[in-house]
Amino acid sequence: MEALQIEVAKRLLAINTIKISPETPFTWASGWKAPIYCDNRKVLSYPETRKFIYQQFAKLIKEKYPEAEVVAGVATGAIAHGALVAEELGLPFVYVRSKPKDHGLENLIEGDLQPSKKVIVIEDLVSTGLSSLNAVAALRNYGADVLGMLSIFSYNFSIAADKFKEANVELTPLSNYNLLLKVAHESGEITDSQLENLNRWRQDPAHWGR
């Protein structure tokens, strides 16, 4: 699995999906200052990498969750990725909104999902895990049997690991923060001092840079 995670990290870095800028940090929606920003939507613009990602997702599902009956994507970042995985596997696809529509049918889950179906969830990015697990909760409340979640990338936050464990959800990322730093440092894309700064951020992301 580590070999795959390293390969995915290399591919994400090659298409500038992951921006590393310790000197000029990004501001996340949460208000956190961060020396890194991951935009997996860019993957969709690169056919070779896009195909590699959805094929690896499909391969993992066949190996880990062969009983999966439905693929669910988390809106909005994982809708396209999830649909591609569902197409590769020949399975139905649905996606989960962050909140119900305020008009029409006011759906939270879009698509035709039958209760008790075995669902595998596709996510593009896992940071604190809150939005990802909200999608799992929505599926479970609907009556679905959530088998697990696969993501393109995870920041390896301990708070996310604790939340996933508490929710009894297995998370399998195609790549992660620790291996990304390893690949970027070995290739010379980040210096020793940048690596130290990036590791320091991981220790206390809520207060880093303040």
C-alpha cells in the first residue's frame, strides 16, 4: 500500500495539485493557517492521472469491499471521482450534499439509493474528518450500510483518526501527508528548513502561524 501512496503523492505533486508554501501560508475555510493546500479537483484536468486515481480506487474496492453495491461521492469535490469509480465497477452512484437543497425535493442524498444497500464512500480530501463523517452519517440515517471510505489524500490529523474510530468507519487514503513530505523532500522540492516547518504545523495546526 505504501508504494501506491508514494506513487500517488508523486503524481499529485507533478500536476501541482498540492501547493507547499510555508513562507506564504494559505488560509483554510476553518480559519487555520496552513503551509500546504491540496486541490484534488485539478486531477480531473489530467486524463492520465485521473484514470490512475479512479482505477486504483476501483482496485481497492474489489480487494477490500467486494460486497459493495453502491458508490457514494461526497459533494462537491468527490462527485466526479466517485462517478468515475462507479462507472469502472459497473455500480450505481449517488452523492451526498453537505446540506439539503432549500428547494424542490430538498434532497440530502442525490440519486436512487435503496435502504440497506452496502455503500462505499469516495472522498477527495480528509482533513479534520467532520464533513466526510457527516456524509457517512447521512447515508446511515437513510438506512445504508456504509462499508468504509476511500480518499485521494489525508492530512493524517489525529483528530480525524479519532473521529473515524469513534464513528466505526475505516478510512483508506490513496496518499497522505507523511509520505507527501517524504517524496517532496527526497526530490528536493522542499528544503530541510521547510520540512521542519511543515512537521511543526502538523503538531498544532490550529495555532501554527499565529
